[in-house]
Amino acid sequence: MQIREIIKLIERKKAEKILLLCHHNADPDAICSAFAFSSLLNRIHSNLKIKIAAAQGPSRLSKQLLKFLPIILLEEPNFEKIDMLVLLDTNTIQQLDGWAEHVKASKAPLIVIDHHASHPDTEKLAVLCIADETASSTCEIIYRFFKELNVKFTKEEAQALFLGMAFDTRHFILANSYTFKAVAELLNHGINAKEALSMLSLSMDLSERIARLKASRRMKIMKINNWIIAFSYVSAYQASAARALIGLGAHVAIVAGEREEALRISLRATNDFYERTRIHLGRDIAKPLGEYFHGMGGGHAVAAGVNGVGDAEAALKRCWKILRLKLKSTRI
Ligand SMILES: [Mn+2]
């Protein structure tokens, strides 16, 4: 009965101006959950003035969804005169970049709603932390709020919740039976699944297509222990190009590029590569590479990036050296 707790809190604090905050580069789960949540609260108390904001603006994909859903994002929210703050899909205030300080300094009570494990520092700041790791997405938590209150979905609310769930479960690959039950119900509210899912794919512009094709033309292939490593360089869209090389069949793709002295390297690997070698691209490759090139490197196991200073060719050579050593010591 978490939503009832939130409503009680709003009533007790006589909160009227509520600010919903999404993490930087807000993804569809973040903006859609914020939209559906604001819409739900407004249906309970129509006097509430709820605003939504995303640190550094929404992601490119989220921007596309803004064309289809009536979501309005504030660019620079005013943290003064706010009665209540709610963090959605965000479990640390660091994910709010520059706004973190405003949240820390604010006297307004803070509520956190997320499907990631709650962070101890955030728990100290918040009056209420809803961190439900059983939910596929923040949108699934908001879906449950509607059910708890027995509020019927409008078409727009259902569509937003559907899109957030679809995005966070990678088009339902990661969904469990609860997600499918929720989705089945949402689809009864006049949503066309095929149409909605197509909103979640971005069309590629011409320069990105050319970058990918150039990267594949310039690609050098190395083989070690039956792993295929592809190296290439392009001056823009390194991440997209690296993904493309994985799509072509490489186990690991490393694409470097330089622009006005700035060096960028994108690294991608297949899940299979990480599972068998335990080589973590962010920790084992990107981090030392970033340090070597006087910049920063890091990321996830199968997707990482480096920013530094230097030339692309030297970067690829260095990268191959680190990776080869790692692979030789694993012998897998
Ligand atoms: Mn999420």
C-alpha cells in the first residue's frame, strides 16, 4: 500500500507544488513513469501542481517519445517554493548532476521510487524510499499504484506505462509473468503494441550510417584463442560503429576516433565473451586505457568508453596490447 503512504504524506504536509525528478539523460522508463505518476496524483487531488524535470534533459529516444505523449519537461526547475520532491528511476542524487546540491539543500520532503536497490545515502535524505527490485521497471511500480487505488488507465497513461516497461525489459526479453500480466491489461486500453514498440526505435541519420559503413571498411581483425577482435576508427559515432561491428560477427569491437585533439574510444563485447573470459571492458580495458591517455575510461562489462588525448592509431595499438595480455592470461 505504498501509494496510500505517498498520498497520506502529501495530505499531511499539505503539499501542492510537487517536483518529479528523473536521472540525467532520462530514459523512457524515467520520463514515462514520471508522467503516469503525475497523472495519477492529479486524478486523486486535482489541486496539485506537478512538474517533471530531467537532469541534462532527456535521452535522444525519450525526446522521440515526447512527440507521442503529452509529457512536458522543465528545463530549469525552481527548487524554491517546492513542497515535495520525488525521484523516479533514480536511486542516488548524484544521478541528478548539478541538481543534486539543490535536492540536498531543499527543505521539501523527498520520496524515492525506483526498481533498483536503494542506496544508504539516499535513504538518509528521503522520508520515503520505495525500492522494489522485483519490478521490471519504475513504470511497473507505477502500474501497481494504479491497481492499488483501483484507478482506471487513460489511453495515454497506459501507453506511457507500456513504453517504459518495454524499454527497461529490452522489449520484454527481461520480463517476468507479472510484467506480462500488466502489459496484457495495458493493451486492453486501446494501445497497438506494434505501433507503440516502433516508437522505441530511433531511425539512423545519414552520417551515422556512413560512420558505421566506414568503420567496417577500415576494420582490422585479430584472432586470439578463437575470439575475434575488430579494431577500427571513425571521427564520430564510435559507439554506434562498435555495435555495428559486433552485429557483423566480432566478439569484441573497439572503435577509436579523434577530433580536435580529443580522443574517444568505444568498446563493445558480446555477453558470451564476458561470461567466458570474465574480462570486464570497463574495469580491465577502458580504465587503464583512460589513464594512459590522460583522460578517463570506464563503463560496464560489455560496453565501455574512454575519453582522452592522443591519436586513434596509438590508442588501438595500446588497447590491443592490454587485451592480448588479458586474454593470454585467461587462456579461454
Ligand atoms: Mn528503469
